[in-house]
Amino acid sequence: MIVIKTPDIYLKEWYHKKETAVKTAFFAAVIFGLMTHLYQFTNKLYNYDELANTPGGNGASVEQGRWFLKWMGDVLLKHFGGVYSLPLLNGVLSLLLLAVSAALIVEMFRVDNWVLAAFIGGFVVVFPSIVCMFFYMFTAVFYAVGILFSVLAAYLVVRYPKSLPAHLAAVFLLACSLGVYQAYFPNTVCLLVISVILLAAFKEEKKTWKEIIFTALRYVGFLAVGMILYFLINSAVLNYYGIDMINYQGGSSMGRITIPQLLSAIKRSYHDFLALGYDNVLVLNATGLIRKCYRAVMVLFGISALSLLYFEKGEWLKKILMLAGFLVLPVSMFLVYIMAPDAQTYTLMGYAVVYLLIFFAVWTDYFCRKVSCKELIKTGFQWISELISLVLLVTYIWYGNGCYMSLEYTKNHDMSYFQTMVTQIKCVEGYEDTLPVAFVGNVIDDATNNQGSLMGPVFAINGKAESNVNMFSRVHIITQYLGFAPTICGYEETKACMELEEVKNMPSYPDDGSIRVVNGIVVVKFSDYE
């Protein structure tokens, strides 16, 4: 007799099968995520890209190798009319996807300590790269899908080592994750490197050195096949649409690197890894307190690894593999330097650095459960590790809120500045609402517009501007947010205005006479054209 269960029964049974630590990671991610991002979820704050792409668009996609992002956007376009920036819905849905990612990581490594599992859930969602992700609220869900796929791919390969269907699914997920955002490939790499280190470090894993090497080779093969599949699909998509990749952030050169570039990228990876303890790397550790915590994390890794070598004698080949894994980890965290050596990396691209903190929590759990040493050592190590993790978590929550507050100040200044400009346009002599408007020049040099976001350099995270007055999307503030939508002159008309002697002799905004009706066009002169 076939018994068909209702969805609530299936969900109830599935939930009860999950370990406490797994569930804790999920709910901790939700709670800490709301503490960090709720301000962004309940306000309409924008950055320069969101201004230019909403409502309706999902930004550059196929031309940057992000074909899966386009496919997701096309689904929304077909069934919902476009891609929209809906802060509460997009934010909460993204947060839930990230919470699932955190739960998968805890389950992948079989973390037992629920407090450490909670920290893992927290690190996944409070890291500055996620704050930066939510600046692009219109694509936040897409990015969260990319992160989830990168984690799920690693989960399937680690947890189902002998399953061909699991590996095939993982390859497809990895390719799709790359098709959302190429910088999420290091997520999967870091998780697999961590897996190898754990297998080599702890006797309870019961793996021989040969098995560990074969496992590492299996991981490398999986990563290679996933990358190849991505490139194949990307090539097919580019051919289908008849376009070429643009060289944004080095995307068109991904996978092509010279030996000098490779050596330079590896050197930079180790440099920036160590710099986490004393410098603001990719704006991921903006405060001195965070940097001190990173230094403490590295010191504790070193002390605990040496302690493990002392207390767990024998199997030295495995210990060598463990040390090799530790040496590979910094390169894995900053793999974007190798993937796109010519790219200008920034906060959103540095998400893989969070796996140092996640690994720290996993390592603490393993060390305290599996190493044969005095309980006092284990207890002390766990106390120190959890206190450092708590400080990092709380500081990152504080930092995220500060970043969103700075975005609020920037928005208020933008609105005030351009509202004044619109008022002056409408008050200029000879103005009529049927006249087109030409914005001449690129940069507004206004000594009175110098307040920035009011939050100072600490919160100057990438992905937002201190002011959008001189950003490429400023016209969208005028037309979409202020509702002033006259006919805006195109390039040829604006160029013709620039060449008029009357316009050349006009002062630059905001000086008197910088707005004038010339030949039936309202000319707003920002600067002399160069």
C-alpha cells in the first residue's frame, strides 16, 4: 500500500531529522541577518546601479558572462513584468537563501556545538560583502542564489563522495553559480580546501593519506569540470545573442593568465591574507577591533595546529597534507586575483574571505571534540574562540547598520541637491514645460556640496558613493525619484549645445547664469566639456 503524505508531514519529518546545530545555524542566520540588514529591508535606499536599472532591468548580464543571472531575470520579466527592487521581499527572501547556505555548511562539516553553529550562521549573513550585495537590492536574490548554489555544490561533493548523480548536479550548480557572479567560485573552492584540511588533521576522520590525496584530486576534477561547463554554456549564450563579453572587472580575460601575473596574484593573496590583521583589505575589516580579531584568529589557528601536532603524534604524511591545505587556503580565499588578474577587486568580490571565520568556528568544534588533550586546554580554547567570534559578529552587525545609515544620508543629500536644481530650472527666464533639457558637462564642482554621507571613512564601503551628484545615474534621480521628466537631450543635441559660444561663455553650476534657455533648449551647464 502506497502512503502519500501531505506536505506538512514531510516537512515535519524532515525538520525533526536535522541536528540541533543545523537548525541553530539557520535561525541564527535569520536573526543576525535581520539585526544587520532590517534597516535596508524597510527603507528604499539606492546605489548608483540601482538608480540606472530599476524598475524593470537586472543590469549587465550576458555581456559580463552572467548568463544564469539573465535567465532568472527573464523568468521574472515573463511572469511578473520585470525585475523590481522590493526591499522587504527581496531582502527577506535573500536572507532565507543565505540561511539555508549556513545550515548546509554546518551539516556538511557535521558541526556539533550549537553556539559555534550559530556563529557560522551569523558570519554567513553579516559579512560586509553581504551588506554590499544588498546595496544592489534589485539583484540581491540572484546573488543569494549564486551563493547558495556555490555552497550546495560543495555540499553534494563532500557528503556524497560515491554518488555520480550528486557530482553531476554539483557540476551544474557550480556552473550556474559562476553564471550568476564569477567571484562566487572561490566559495566552493574554500569549502573543499577546508574539507581536505579536516580530513588530514583529525584521526577520527579515519582517512589514510592516499585517500585524502584521491579526495583532493576528486575535488580538483569537479572544480575543473564545473568551470569548463560554465565556459561552454557562456560561449553558446554569447553566440546565440551575437555579442562579445565586455572587459568589465577583467571578466573577458577570465581563465587567461601569464606566469608573471600568476606569481603576482599568489603573492598578493598571501599579502592580503596577512594584511587582514592590520589593513582594511577590500573594505572587509574597516575597524581596528576587527583587525585585532583577525590577528587573534590567525594566532589561535597557529597555536592549535601546533598543539594538534604535539598531542596527535604519528601519521606525519597526513599532517603534511594538513599544512599544505593551510597554505592553499589564503590563495583560495583570494582566488579572484588569479581568476581576473586585471580586475579592480572590491568588497562584493571578497565574500570568500568569510570562510576564514567559518573555518575558525568549524576548527574549534573539531579541535575540542577530537583532539586528545587536557580538558582545560579545550575549554580555554573554546572560550577564547567564541569570545572572538562574538566580538566579530557584533562589530559586523554594527558596521552593516552604519553603512546603511550612510546610504540614507547620501540619499537625503541627493534629493535636496537635485530638488533645488529642478526648482531653478523651472524658475529660469523663458522656461516652458514643453522645452527639452540638456545637461552639459560631466562634473559638478560645487564647494557647498561637501558633506558626503556624514559617516566618515569607516563606512566608506564599496558599492555606494558618498554622493551621487557626479555619478552616471544622477539623471535617474531627477526623473524617477523627483518626478521631473522633461525630454532629455541625447548625445548629438547636447554636443551641438556645447559648441555654441553662448553656452561656452556660461558659468558652471551652481553659479548664477549656469541655467539658461538657449535656442529653445533649457541648458544646464555642469562644467566645460573636455
